[in-house]
Amino acid sequence: MIGGRVGVMGSAPFGQRVADLGRRSGGTFRERLSRVRGNAALALQTGVAAGIAWLIANDLLHHQTPFFAPIAAVITLAVSVGQRLRRAFELVIGVALGIAVGDALILLIGTGPWQIGLSVGLAVAAAIFLGGGSSLVVQASSSAVLVATLTPPTEGIYLGRFWDALIGGAVGLAVMALLLPINPLTVVTRAAGPALDVLAYGLRDAAAALSAGEPDRAAEVLDRLRAAETDLSTMDEAIKAGRENATLAPVRWRARAPLAQYLDSAQYVAHALRNSRVLVRRIITMLNDGEPVPNTLVAGVTALGEAVELLRTELELGVEPEAARGRALSAASAAGLAYAEGVGFSGSVVVAQLRSTATDLVRASGVAHEESIRQVRRAFGRHAPDL
């Protein structure tokens, strides 16, 4: 087995293998560097918040070893993107539970392995009893551990640790909202770009594969569209975080309307992506079966890709996506022409999916459900009966 593997690896020239490795390593490095640049503001926020939280708790209030303050600030900013208010509340309650249980038990039964285990178990049980999420449970248990190991009580329960957690959470929120508010539109635009690009380019490449009669090329497109679910999840999380930033930060309130457009569009972009996967699967079958390919069908798929590109541009500009809507309706019209000219069984499915995807994109442009169906039906029905 080892010799066989070496043989396969050695089939390519050594220089080519080194060049391929360099390209892969460079690509990975560039991707990582891009992620660092994209999250530089978050890194700055967490660093500033941790320092301010320590300054307030240690230097101004003179609390004894107030490590809970910077920890709370960092967790509020770094862990809770998109749900900072709820997570900040859970953080404080979790720390309070952990401190209360840890302090009380250590005072009564002392320190040791089984005492730590009992403190953590009871803190977790209390957090679950209160109906808390994973953040509350984790904070309650970790706080109990810290109390029992690093700073066990010697003269009664020390409430300063609870106030440290509260200070840290408040500082984290204040830094996010007032001192260094991230531009939510920048975050959302950066996150939405890959999802919209993969859909736009996928549809254009699918149209090219359909025109050239290349099912293998269409299969590659399908693989890319299947892998785009991660991009959709990233976009959805960014939109939620962006809305929170726009709500909490007064200087970002003007971004709420453009963010609402992204939010309204996101679910229909997801629908369009999934309908496009079905469309491309049927293109592959259509080509493998040798069914007729009207030029108007190619034009319809191309128009869908152009509609997605226009949607991305108009969302970034914060304007109503009228151009994207018009291009999606053009795609539906081309589908109607193709259906009237005559297609096979798989071709009729491609037409139906093209029409469904066009409806998704019209919805993503801000048109209500019933109105979007009416507009697409009218565009399609100019040339063909209803499907």
C-alpha cells in the first residue's frame, strides 16, 4: 500500500508537485489573511473592551483580582455575535450562579476534587432548571470551577465577582454600540457576496454548459451549488449580527433600512439556490438524453444569472432591486418562449424550475408573494400556456 501510494504521488514531475503545493499553500494563506482583515474590527473591539473592563474593575473600583470583568467583555463581543443582548444577560446570570454555588459549597465543604465536581454539577443543574441556553450553562460551570480553584472563598461570599461580570458585559456592549461600532452593511455585504456570486456564476456556467452540450461541465456547476449552503449560513448569521449592530449603535441607525432589504431577500436567495440545483440536475439529464435545447432556454438561464448579479449590486447600493426584478422576469419570458418552441421531458422540468427560480428572485427584489406570482405568470404566459 505504501509503495502504491508513492507511485501515484510520483506520477507527476517533482517541479509540478512543488508548484501545486505552493499554489495551494498560497491560496490558503491568502484566505486566512482575508479572514483576519475581515475580522480586524472585532479583534480591536475585544481587545479594547477587555482593557477597559479591567481598568474599571481593578483601578477604579479596586476589586480583588477582577478577572471576570475582561472575560465577560470578551465573551460578550466574541462569542455572542448576533445575540449579544441575550448572551450578555445569560453570561451575568451564569456567572452569578457559578459564584453563588461555588462560594457556598466551598465555604461549607472545603476544596478538593470531589468538592469541585459537586460544585460544577450543581451549578449546571441550577442553570438547566432556570431554562438557560448553552451560554448560561457553560458560564455557570466555568465560574464554579474558577471560584473553587483560583479564588476559593475564605471569609464569606464575595459579591464583587458578580459585579465584575456585570461590568465586563456592559463594557462589551458599550464598546460595540458606542466606541467602535462595526459598520453592519460592510459586514453583511462581505458575507452575502460569496453566496450571491456562486449562484450568479453557477447559473451563467450552467447556461454555457447547456449551450455547448457539456453535461460534465454542468455537473461541476452542480457541485459548486451544493457546496454553497455554508455561504448561505454565513450570510444569514451576518445579517442577524448586522441588524443587532444597527439597533444598538446610534451611529449605524441609518443602515437599518438597507439591512432590512438584505433580510427580506436572504430567504428567497436561499430558495433560488435550491431551485437552481434542481434546474442544473435536469440540465445534466436533458443533455445526457439528447433532448432539444432551444436557444431561448439558454437565454433564460443566462438571464437568471444576470438577475442575481444585479440583485447583489442593488443590495450593496441600498436601492430597490428593480433591474434585478426586470431581468428575472425576462428569464421567465424566455422560459415561456422555450416551452412554446418545444422541449422534452427534462426540458419541461428545466422550464418549470427556471420559472420557480425567477419567482424567487422577484420575491427577493421586494415584491409580495401574490404579486410576484402574477408578474412571473404574465411574463411566462406571453409565449406559452401555464405550467
